[in-house]
Amino acid sequence: MNIDISTKHINRLAIPALISGISEPILSLTDAAIIGNIPINTAESIAAVGIVGTFLSMLIWIFGQTRSAISSIISQYLGANKINEVKNLPAQAILIITSLSLLIIVGTYPFTNSIFKLYNASGLILEYCSEYYKIRVFGFPFTLFTIAVFGTFRGLQNTFHPMIIAVVGALTNIVLDIVLVYGVEGFIAPMHIKGAAYASVVAQLLMALLSAYFILKKTDVPLMVKLPFNKEIKNFSLMVLNLFVRTLALNITLYFATRFATAYGKNYIAAYTIAINLWFFGAFVIDGYASAGNILSGKLFGAKQYSDLIKLSNTLIKYGIGLGFVLAVLGGILYYPIGRLFTQETAVLDEFYSVFWIVLAMQPLCALAFIFDGVFKGLGKMKILRNLLLASTFLVFVPTLFLLDNYNLKLHAVFIALTIWIIARGIPLIIKFRKLFLPLTQKQ
């Protein structure tokens, strides 16, 4: 099988995936920007959105790893010309993951205050966290359903339909945010932070409905679950388990970052919320090319085309670093307007501007880490990703954060530690990839 790894084909996969990917942080950025401009309790409101957003991102990333597992298996079977053998796998995976999401709602809803006290939230911030989470959590099953469908599309080398779904969801969220947060005089009373939560849930429901429609209309993959379980369900479960542990380590990083930022005070956590959401935005932009790596590496690996796999990685490195520099330069040009887009609070902006340059400087480094992360997911090498995240989190990030915090560097400590953590994630993956596949290319 001749698998196309031309620049044109990579962009055909990466650009829709890029557009699709940034819709996720746009949901959080929209909430932060809209809420950051309400006239009452601005810092507390932004802080609450940031804390809840961190916790929900943890849940979504942990349980949303079905996307990578499904994509890896389907793309490898597609490369090996055996796709019919795994067509019933996505429906079974979706059933498993959405069932778990319902357990998460039941298990967290009664303990909302206790959960966010762990993030150092108190007083009005804790109250807002509770209000926001108790609405937004009901969008969790819809999000996981959509993520699983996106994984199926990716495995089939299709990033176009996920892009359409994601764009519609993001636009819906933006419109509803404005209407529900600020209200419409004479029709809808301002709902403030609750309005932002309702807007997100409606957008997530719409995306799930569109995902079901497109997977049934545009593919022959069924959503009706049929037993017995597919032979790959065990491999799928092991992949998800390894990714679960890996993502748990990733979110421990975000937990400590958020916890420390919250402890510094409301202006610091508000500034951190803006900065970390912009970091997420950059990550998801770069993730477009990581997705292309995920999709094509699985197919090439299934077809045993190792030389092309090396060529693909070299191309993706160039694109990723280039895109990282573009993001850094654009952020530098728009340095001060970006901050004012989210809030007019001078104290919050001062703290944000003091660390935003670190977020921009790490973008090329993020590109290397995220792209090879995507490649290894496509290869199904989840155990390697698990071990590396555990090491970079507990042996690099946590000690660095505690050390720098000891020197009272505050948000600088958080973002410098994140930068070193990114380096510890990216460089070993490049080395491991070449050790695995350069010898195989010499045998062909």
C-alpha cells in the first residue's frame, strides 16, 4: 500500500485537526474572557472558572484517552488492510467510556466543595466553583462521546468532519456565553458564572448529536453495540489504562500548578487562569500536527513502512517548531492587547504580563513534546508515554516547583517548572523514536 506522507497530505489532515483542536481551549478561553468582563467580583469569577476548568480538564484528559487508543488501533488495521475486523470496536469503547462518565458525575457531585478546597479555594471563589461545576459536569458524558467518535474518524484518516463539529460547538458556546452571562434586556436576566456553565453544556450536547449524525452518515461504523467484544478490546483497555496513568501524572502537574497559584492570592490565580488557558490554546494549535503524526504513524506502522515513518517525523519536527515560533512571535506582538481582552483589572494584568513571556518562549519546546507524543500514541506505544510522564512529573516538575517556590518566585516558579517539564517530556521521546525505528529502516 502506498501511503501518502507528502506535505500537502499532512496539511490536509493537520489543518482541520488544528481547527478542531483549538475549539476545546476556545470554550475555556471564552468563559474566561466573558466572565473577566462582568462588573462584579471579576477576579473571583475568573479564578473559579480557572480552578474548575483545571479539574474538568483532568477528568476529560484522563477518560478521553479513548480517542488515542481507538485511533491507534483503527489506523493500524487500516494500514494492514484489515479494517473490517475492528468496525464494532468504537461502539463498544463508547459504551464503556460513557458509562464511566456517569459514575464520575455521581461520585463527584455531592463532594464539590471538598474537591475544590483541595485547590485552596475558599470563600466566594469556592462558592463560585461549586455553582459552576454543578452545571458543567453534566456535559461530561457528551464530551467523552464526542471524543471517542473523533478517535474513530482519526483512525479512518478523516479530520474534516470533526473540524465541522468542533467549529459549530465553539461558535454555539460563544453566542450562548454572551447571551446567558450578560443577559438580554427584557428577555433573559444576566446569569453570570452560571450562564457560562449552561452555555458549555448546551454546546457539548450539540457536538455529541452532530458526532452521532456524521459517524452514521459518513462511515459504515455502527454505534449499536453488539457482543461478543472485539478481539482488540483487551489491547484497547491496556492502552487506555496506560494512558490513564500517564494523564493522571499530567494532571498532577496541573493540580500542583493551580494549587500553588491559588495559594498566592486571587490576583495570582486569576492571572494564572488567563496564562494557562493561552498555553492550552497554543498546545491545541500545535496538536493539529501532532494529530497528523498520530494518524499517519499508526497507518505506516501497520503497513510496516518504517523509512516513511522516519521521513514523517522529520517533516513534523520542522512544521511543529516553525508553528511554535509563529505562535511566540504573534503573542509577542499582541502581548498587551491579549491581556486586556480577558480583564481590565490592573492587579491581575500586572501578574499576567510578568509571566506571559515564559508561556510564549516555551511554544517551540511544546511543539516537539506534543508532536512526538502524538506519534507514539499512533504507534500504540502507550507504556513508554506512561513511564516518561511519571518520571518528568515526579522527578522533574514537582521538585523544581517546590525549589523555586522556596525562593518566593510565585507565578514565575510555576511557569519555569512547566517549561523544564516540557523539555523532560520531549527530548527523550525523540531519542527513543530514533532508537526504535532507525535500525528497522536499515533492514528494509
